[in-house]
Amino acid sequence: MSANSAFHICVLPGDGIGHEVMKPALDVLRRIEETTPSLKFRFSEAPAGAEEYKATGKSMSDATVKLAGEADAILLGACGMPSIRYPDGTEIMPQVELRFIYDLYAGVRPARLVPGVPSPIVGAHEHGIDFVLVRESTEGLFASMGKGVTTHDEARETLVVTRKTTERLFDFCLRLAQRRKARGKPGRLTLVDKANVFKAFNWQRGIFDERKAAFPDVATDKLYVDACAAIMVKKPWDFDVMVMENMFGDILSDLAAGLIGGLGMAPSADIGDTHAVFQPCHGTAPDIMGQGKANPTAMILSAAMMLDWLADKHDHPPAAEAAQRIEQAVDDAYRTGLKPMEYGGGDGTATISKAVMTALG
């Protein structure tokens, strides 16, 4: 693509506070656009989520799915409402549906402790926390989503792991470790599994050994998931890039967010070979929606992740520089003493947004 072309962004605000955190992220992107001559955006907004399901019977219309597929990237707020569910009792989750529709197999969950944000881990600010947890996002136990079988006497869900997805996932993570090493990080990949119990994970370990041979500059190791959880709350600074099965990653990514101040500080992405969705790790928080209390930081940092991915995919250095500018603006804003309401402070959506925009310049 031409450096002067506009990136087409599909915007799905979703439900609850999704709309409230999306606006600050778009404001940041528009400021970036104003101050970066070679970086332009075209935003197309569409409905998706529980409220859309309530109104139409579908979480996303065919037109929304088509729009998402045609866009350069998808920016999503938060979807789902506890009071609105499918007939089988499960939640409305278009963010998960998009993973299967567009084969978004790499769930990328960065955990970086922003200056001034409290962590429950002793020594966190002295050592720093800066790792990326990657969960496989289309297989594992989630492959059984909507397909489980229940009877009066038992319930069964099936874990599925394929060679094709496993190879792509490991290659993705090895390349990510390489990119981080080039930016001054350790450049180490840890495989997290339960290979001492399940054959599927032993089988995956063999594929891991095959794929890492093509990346001799990346250090690797293997760790059982229970031991990993213990180390995460003792010495999270020991990790750089971690890769794991879907359900393990679903759980440990929330633990990772807890290490860096909460879900309101945790961005994420679901990435495939051609498409990607960027969204905060938090949910729709219906208990605070409409009150101006939502923390937009994770949404803003997800927008930065989107720029970094677009830069890598399209060889567009200005987008990568813009991503770093946004991260730096967030750091600078929090250094002024911002304290979001989610961890006991008094700063809401407007105050945090204004601080980031001021730091961005």
C-alpha cells in the first residue's frame, strides 16, 4: 500500500462501556493522523454485540461481517451483556465469533506495567513487568464452543489441537520474540502447557522443537501451566513471550492484567494471517456504564497495538513510530499521578483521556 493511502478501520464499539472507551481511542488516532502526514485513516462504524442481538436476533449482521473482512484492521470496544444471552445460556460474544470467521489464531495479550500504576507484586516497579502472553484463539478447549454434549449424567467438551494452527502459532510467537529482541527485550519464548498429563501437549512440544530450529537467535524454554501461574505472581519479570493453549491463556491473561493494575490497563489483539481485531481485555461493565467511570487506557493501548501491526504488515514505519508515541503518551500521562477509579482513584474517562491527549501533544 502507498504510504499516503488511508488505512480503513472497521470500528465496532459494542455494548456497555465499549462506546465510552472507543471515543477516546478514536480521538487519539485522529490526533496521530493530524500530526503524521504520511498516516491517514478511514473509519467505518457498525453495530455488534448483545444489544444488536436483542434488536435483530444476530450478534453481527452479514454487512458488519463483510465490512470487518474488507477493512485493514478491526477496532472493537467490548461486547456482551449478562442480561442478554443465547437460548442455551451462553453470552453474546462476537469478538470470539470473529476469531473463527477470520481465523485469528494468535491472541496477543501484552502485560506492561505503566509508570505510576500500582501492582500487587512486591518489587514490580524496581524490576519492571513487560511480557507478552499469546494464547491460541481458535482451538484448544474453545474448539468445543457450542458443540458440547450434556446428558443427565455427564457433560463433555473436547479439546482440539491441529498441526496447521500450532505451526503458525509457534512461528508467530518466534517472530514476535525476534521483534522484541530487536527492540532491546530478552527475545525468549516460553511454551506453557500440561505435557506431564496430556498427550496433546506432548505432541505440541514436538512441533515446538521443530519450529524453533528455524529461529536460532530466539531462546526457548518449556513450563507447566501450574508452575507458570506461581512464577507469574512471584517473578513476572522473568517472562518475555509466552505461548499456550486457548483456555490456559484465557485464565492466565486475566492474571497478567492483574499484575499491571487491572483489566483497564490491558490491551489485546486477535491476529491471523490476513486479519486482526484489537480490543481491551475488559468487558462491558454494565454496573458503571454511562457514569464516566470507565478507564479508556486499555482501548487506547489497543489502538497503538493496531498501528504496530499495520506497520509490520504493510512495511509502514510511520505507523510503528505512531504506536510508540501513543505508548509514551500513556506513560507520561500516568506519571502525572493519574489514578483510575477501577483501583481506588478518582479519575474517570474524561480526565484520563484529556491527560493522554495532552501528553500526546
